Amino acid sequence: MLGDVALAVAPTIGVTARAGTVDSVRTAIAGVAWRDAQRLATSQAFTIDGRGALDGLGRSDVQLRGEQQRVLEAEVAVTPPLERKGIAHRLRAQFPVNTLIEQVSGVCPAEGALNGMRVYRVTLPQRRPIFMRVHWRQAGGTDQAATRFSFALEHPAAWDCRATAL
């Protein structure tokens, strides 16, 4: 579930570590077969990929990025893409009941009807808030149509656009 990915990335309140370790994250996200484990021992910065089926979402590609064994960002690509209609209810079902999910920006004006994104601040119980971008992509070029969920400790400037009523 997306909640497992978010829990793995979000720092615990009062803990000095910035995010979860690679081993704890890989263990916490059920249903994903991980690749590229050999990179972990040889690189300060890393990317590790996995594929599986996340409960309630279906086929998913998962990517973890970080440095010095700490996961700082995660991305989940779900294919086929999820419908935008009812996404708020579907998101709520992916997280523990007492998680606060606040939308902080909406669809970028330049995006077409089939592309678009929303950014949320996610506060899990006993965790510092993290940011989640939900990005719908239509197929084009080498890209496959997917819904991408990106998680970051800070709100990246690249995710900014004007909020709109959704």
C-alpha cells in the first residue's frame, strides 16, 4: 500500500535520522521484488528498483532514491493509470486511518485533460510530514500511461503550480 511506502520514507518524530534505511524500507513494503541490491554497498548515492503488486493499486514499479543508506525519496508507478474520479477516497484507503492528507496544489494550468498532477502533504501518526505528488501521464514516446506517486521529505520546487478547485 502507499501508506507502507510513505511510512518507510517519513522520519519518526524526535528521531535524528532523516528517513528510513534501505533495509527497513525494503522490508516494510510488502509485495515488491527488489533489484539492484549490489549498488547499495558501493555507492553513497543510490537508486533501487522493484516491481510488484501493491494492495488496492495493482501492478506497480517502485523506485527508492537516497544517500548513505538513507531513503530520501520514493516513487510508485501504477499501470494501468488510476481514474482521477474518486482519487481522494482511494488515497484515503491507502493510508492508516489517522493519517492527515492535505492537498497543497492542484492541476497545473499547462496540463492537458489526460495529464496533470496534485500535491499533498501527508502526516502519518508519529511521523514528520512528507509530500506526495500524484501525477497522471498519458502514453507518449517511450512513456507508458501510468499514475505516479512520488514521495519526498521536502516539497520540491519542481512540483509547484497554482492550486485550482478540483
